[in-house]
Amino acid sequence: MYHDVLEIISKDGGRARFTKVLNESGIPYDRFLRYEEELERRGLIAEARDGDARYLEMTREGLRFLEELRRMERFLKDLGLGL
């Protein structure tokens, strides 16, 4: 689930509206809030506001983490396994 959230934000250029990430992830709201809090606590995403709009932004550390996840995913795929 963390991977999905980071991928959605990444696909939007590293900054995506909160509701877009929530909807595309398919995670129930209460559980999504826990994932969001954990990703923020670990410094992988940050919340930003622009007027009434709420955004989730990928941090530099979040981008590095996502790149490592993608690398591991490719490695496992090459072995015939999945992440």
C-alpha cells in the first residue's frame, strides 16, 4: 500500500491532491490516514496546502525510497517473483 501511494504521487510529478491519491489508491479513508501518517513520519511525503486544496508531496527521501522499491520489484520480477 505504501508503494501504491508513492507511485500515485510520483505519477503526478511528485505532488498530487489528497483526494486523488485517496481515490486512486482504493484504500478506505481511515486506513489511508494511517498510511499517510506513517509515510509523513518517516519523511517520505509531506502535506502541503494551497488555499483550500490539500496536497501530498514526495520528499527527496521518498523519491529515493520509491526508486529502491522499483529496483527491488524489477529484481524480483527477473527471478519470476512478485513484490
